[in-house]
Amino acid sequence: MTPSPEPSGHPGSRHGLRLWWALCLALALPTLLLNAALRTWLPQGSVPLDMAVTGWPPLAQALVMRPDAGLSQPPWVWWTTAWLHGSTPHLLRNLAGLALMAALGTLMRPSRQAALAGWLAWPLTQLGMLMEPSLGSYVGLSGVLHAGVVVLALHAAMAPLRQPVPHTLSQPLSQSAPSVAGLRLGAIALLLGLAVKVLMENPWGQALVASTSSAINVAPWAHLSGCAAGALATWVLWVLAAGSRLARRCH
């Protein structure tokens, strides 16, 4: 059984895309502002991952999530740690990935339910990092980006094979717009590609792996945690929505 999508141009569909854009802005703008604020202490605005958290600037210490600390840390870190980065290349790569996630959302037009799943997957991704307690800190957007792509892909993959999807909120469907069938096949391929990527990264192996492109040591577990969080958030909200529809029919 697949969820019934809201018709193109339906208020719920418009709200879903706006919620998705709001999610992307909530990830991007504080990241840039925090990077600028940290330049008061650090030349590049990135936190020194080769140093203990206790040696970081006070602002970064208050916002970072520490897997080794378990649940005994402020609740806001499940969101704020995503805004911190370990190097300028790390920041730029994550912002590029975020731009891609926003573009995918514009193409796939997530429902309000899917957009809410994206918001829910944000803190769930960081909570999943508690399963890697050998890490003294975890920062960055990569886990949340994996979660967002999984949410979008599942939304498109579960859509019934009818009703084409327009590119924008206001423009009518054009002959060149992708069909739901095409988006569905692309979403399935994307999910398979993510599964292969995560397996190749071997998150059950080393807790940290050197990344020359990001100029830091990355935590493969974050990508697995993000994918799992995206799938879990999508499933939970789908079950709640299905239960609500069933309750309405019974009454």
C-alpha cells in the first residue's frame, strides 16, 4: 500500500515544498552565521577536531554533540552540532550537498508529510551517533544530508504511478516535466546507490577515516545514521498518517 500523494497545486503539496525549503535554510543560514561568529576565535571559523572539545571556543563547546557523553548533554545539541564544521573544505562540500538537496526537493516536490520527516530526521541523525561512543565530538551536515536524500527518495519511490509532477509551484505541467514513473525509478536507483555507498564506507570498521577532500577525518557512521534516521522518520510519519486516515474512515 502506498500513500496517496496530494494533487499538484494542492495546498498540502505547496506547504510541503515550502517546509522543505525552510529546512534547507535552517541548515544553511545558521551554519554560515556560526562560521562567521567563530572567526573571532578561529581564523577559518571551523572547530579544531584534532583538539579536545574543552580547548574549543566557548560557543562551539555549547553547541557540539559528543557521542561519548551519551544523553547527559544539552538537548539543543541534536540540532546545533550540524552547524559546526571542521575545515573550510568540509563546510563548502556540505553546503554544496545542501544545495543539491534543495534542488532535489524542488524536483520531487515532497508532501507536507515528507517535509516533516526531513525535520524529524535532523535530530534523529545525531541521536544515532550515540552508537559510536568512541568519538569525542561529531560536527557537520553530512549525516543530515544523507537523511534528507533518503526522505526524498522514499517519498518519490512510494508515489503511485499516476499524476505527473511539475517543476515549480506555479507553472503548469510542461511536456518536458518528469513523470512520477521517471522520478520513481530515479528514486529507487538513488536509494540503491546510497546503500552501496554506505556499505563501501564500512561504518562498522574504523570510527574515523581520513578525507583529503574535506581535510578532516570523517565518521562513516554518520552517513549510516542519517540514512537510518531518514527511513525511520518517513516510516513513523507514514504510519501516523495511515492511522489518522483509518480513524476518519471509521467515523
